[in-house]
Amino acid sequence: MTDDPGFWDTLGALIPLGLAGAFSWLPVTGLVVLLLAGSGMTRVWAFVVGRVVGLALITVAFVAGARALPVPRSTPSLEGPMVGGTEVTAGVALVVVGVVTW
């Protein structure tokens, strides 16, 4: 694998994020409310299409913005025990917050 991620690497990284966003509680709640409303499937399809198009545009904008950033000439080595420990601590803290919130 090269240092410059290609299309498939980027897509592979974005698919889990897209699935998590698609199955989050907010769009599911919106679909349930729209299905229970009297208008029926017309508004549901409008919601789904609008959500998919909106998320696709946001994803394209962020990926294009990230690709437009200049690449540093020399990458400083930030990997080390301090960075790894900080990432693990932040991950554990987020899991604890999620469990307490749930």
C-alpha cells in the first residue's frame, strides 16, 4: 500500500461511518414519525432521498477539502507512547460517557 490513499481506501474508511450515521436514532425516529403521519410514503421518500443526497454532498465536500490541503514535505514522527496512551485514554473516556449516557 502506498502513502497516498486511493479511492478504494477512502471509500473503505467512509463506509462504516456512513452506516453508523444511517442507523443512528435520529433518521430512524424521523422515518417512524413520518410513517405514522397521515401523508404516507411521499414524505418518507422525500426524507430518505434528501438525507442521502445531503450526506453525499457533505462527504464529497469534506473529502475534497481534505485532499486540497497541502502535503507536508517531511512528516514529523508523532508516534510514541505518549500519543498512544492519549488515544487509548480518550477512547476509554468516550466509552464510559456512552455507557453512562445509555
